[in-house]
Amino acid sequence: MTGGGKTLYPMLGVGAFFVMFWVGFVVGFELGLSCGLFLLNALFFACAGAWCVVRLELADAHPSALRTSSADGNSGMRRRESRPAVLLPNPFVSR
């Protein structure tokens, strides 16, 4: 998705910020938020949209930067387990 110039991602970022701002505004209205929370919700959505464009630009510029393959750098290391190493007893259950 490379453009001829360097204006593609700034334009996408501004467009995503603008569109997601209004999406956040409508979502805030539908949730029945107060007037002050409308702005915070809209800004959160707008920043999330712009952040996605930044990640898209990073992925386009450096395709291997976002990959987390265990075969590349962790071939000799053990995989992390998804469960915690130490299980503590439940303090709310009597024995």
C-alpha cells in the first residue's frame, strides 16, 4: 500500500481521526453520556483510529517489525506457559 509520495499515511491518519471522532461522538450519544464525557469518548475513538494508521504505516515500512515468531529469535528458549508459575490458595475458602 505504498504511495508515490509521502502524503498517504498523513492523509489516512487525519481522515481516521476525523471519522473515528464522530463515531465516538455517536457512540457516546447512544450510551447516554454527559456532555463532558462525549468529548473524552470521541477523543478516545479518534486517537484509536489514528493509532491504527500509525501501526499500518509501521507494518508497511518494516514488515518484520510487528511479527512475533518464536522460530526467529527464540529457537533455543523454552516457550512461556500461559498459566502462572505459583498458584496461591484461595483466601476466601475455609479448609
